[in-house]
Amino acid sequence: MIVAIESDEANVSLSSLDRLAAALGVSFSRIVRPPDAPDNRRIESLAWRGAHRESHAVLLGTAPASREAELWVWSLGESERYPSEANSGTWHEMLFVIEGTLVIEAADGRHEISAGDFYIFSSDKPYVFANGGTGTVRYVRNVVL
């Protein structure tokens, strides 16, 4: 897997990065933060890339919480999907859609969030983020741990 990632043939999952951080005894943000960043208030690191060039997730920064809170900006190209594994019962997602339509497929059903609307949920079960329309969907994601 490491060789595939280094040769740009594979994209490591955010859950795998989080488990790696836990194994090393550091936060997720410390794994993806640039070495010259003085702290976590301004990280701006590309942490996920999809199949479409428009699909990516950038961790903007974090703030202290019970562990920490993460601020992300995401975009998904047409028909792009991002599947996520379940997180611990204490994680929550706070989403605000800037452009397009975001679909969340979760254990409790399908949720469609249009531009200008938001959705908050516990991420203790697997879920999928999907582009629910044409064009690119852009959204802000807060992960509160």
C-alpha cells in the first residue's frame, strides 16, 4: 500500500490515516500537517483525492475539543462518491453545502442537502458522501471529536 501511495497509484483512506496516527500516538492533523506549519490553526493540506480532478478534501485547520475539531473544504465531481468507515461514537460531522447537492447515504437512510443548507450527524456507522447532481458539489465539513 505504501508503495502504491508513493507512486500515486492508490489513495489512502482517511480512516487508515487516523488509525496510523493513533498507532503513532499523535493526532490525525499531525500526520497531514506540513512540517513547517507552526500549529494546527492553518494546515491547508490535501488529504484525499477522488477519481475526478474536481474531487478532493483539504484539511484547513483544527481547534481543541475533547480531542480536536477539524475544519475541511471538500468537493466531489459528477458521480463521485467517498465511502467512510464508522468512527467512534463520539465523532460528529457538521456539513454546509456551498454549491451543488450532497447526498449522504447512512444507516438511517439517504439525506440530500442542497446549496445553502446544512446537516449534522453522528458518524458512528459507515456512510457515503456522494455528488447528487450535475457539476461539482462543494461543501464545508467540520469533524468534531
